[in-house]
Amino acid sequence: MAVCKVCFRHCNIPEGGLGFCGARTCSGGEVTAANYGRVTSLALDPIEKKPLARFRPGSMILSAGSYGCNLRCPFCQNYQISWSEEAFRFSERAGYISPEELAGAALSCRDRGNIGLAFTYNEPLIGYEYIRDTAKLVHEQGMANVLVTNGTADLSVLAELIPYIDAMNIDLKGFTDHYYNKVLGGSRAMTMAFIEEAVKHCHVELTTLIVPGENDTEDEIRDMTEWISGLRDSSGNVNGPRIPLHISRFFPRFNMTDRSATDVRLVYRLAEVAREKLSYVYTGNC
């Protein structure tokens, strides 16, 4: 048995068992990534789909995902590979791609406009060892690495990855502990600490999905953007107002079909509220 230290859960994993995320296991008394190299999704996407609006716009990026997640968002759009029963069945059939093979695939797509590799679709940080090993090879090829994450990880995980990451999109899903703890099963404090450190090292953009009745008030967006606007770069200078924020429209899916899609007018209104503090605010799914 061993304790996993990737996120706030600190799962005590028995030999051969799995942590809460479904992707970390105990082998020989040590915690390892059971999903190491197990790729479930691979696609060449526009960089804007991550979404990243101000990092290499107009380019393409090879995007790879595995399985498992350490949150339990009831509206998950990638539930087939994240935390549904289907995901854990599918994990047994996921194909293995070595870091060398995945880095080679990214290089082979360069003539199609590919700038590198994005780790996305499920939560990549729960298999950070594979990201670290692959991203290092991608950098050696002169290409870029992108991380699309919920930011629910210890800063020691970020420290291992950050030398090889060029850009991130981090979900800041809301700005109340109730929403993070009760609805998502996460930790707002851990996500905020992760963001605060990440912006010191690479290009960061944030995404907030506006869920009706959960995180859709002007007051919450004002509190969130007030905090974002105060974030500082590695030199201690305030850089927050220049951090891009994507405000996205919710659609009912997975385990949250009890409400309608977010009113487009509300998304636009909340974007205007965010622009009171931030220079770059984008709307999505509208």
C-alpha cells in the first residue's frame, strides 16, 4: 500500500489497486501511473480548440488523451474516457504508445501545420510521468507542448513538468468552495495555487464553463476576475489583466441533464463583466 501525492485526495492505494482517478496504482509498494502510454484519443486539432486564443494562433497541434480523472464534473463532455463506467471498461482496451512513438507522430505531422503535442481530453496530470517523458522528446525535436488541465495537482507535479510545457489552458471552473467541493468533487484552493504558480513559467489561458444555477452570477465572475487580475509573473510584476479567460456556454449532458443550455445573452453579459478587469476575454460554444 502507498499514498498517492498527485492531488489533494492523497489516496491510500492497496497493492494492485487503483486510486480515485482510476489511473494511478500501487506496484511494489510505489505509486505509478496505470495509464502510462495508454492513449485513447489522438487527433490533429486547431490550437484554438484547446482553447488557446493567444498562443500560436492559426496553427494545428496533435492532441492526445488517456483515461481517468480526479474530478467528478457531472456535465463532463469526455466522460467516455474520464470517469464513467464506460471509461473504466475502455481503459482495459486502450492501446499503448511509447513516448518515442508519440513524439514521432507529432513530428510526422509537422508538414500539416503541426506545432507539437497537446495533452488533453481526459485529465493529463494524473499520468504526469508520461507527459514528462514525452514532452521532453517533443522539445528535443524543436516543437511545443501544451497542457489542457483542471489544475488539480500538487505543485511538485507542476515542477516536474514545467520545464517542458510551453502553454496551458487551465479550467477555473468556478469561484466558490461549495461548487468545487460539492458539485465537482475538487479543491478550489489547489487549483488556484496551481494557476498562481503556472503563470510564472509559461503562457496560461483559463476557461470557465458557465453552468446555470451553479456559477452564473455577476458577483462570482467579479470575484474571480479580481483574483485573476492580481496574478504575478516570475519577476513579481502584476500580469493578471493580460491572462486570457474563456467563458463558455454549458450544454446538458452526461449526469447533468436537468437544466437547459446557458442563455447566450448571459454568457455575453458575464464576458463583459470579466472585461472590467481583464484585457482578453473570449466566449465559447455560443
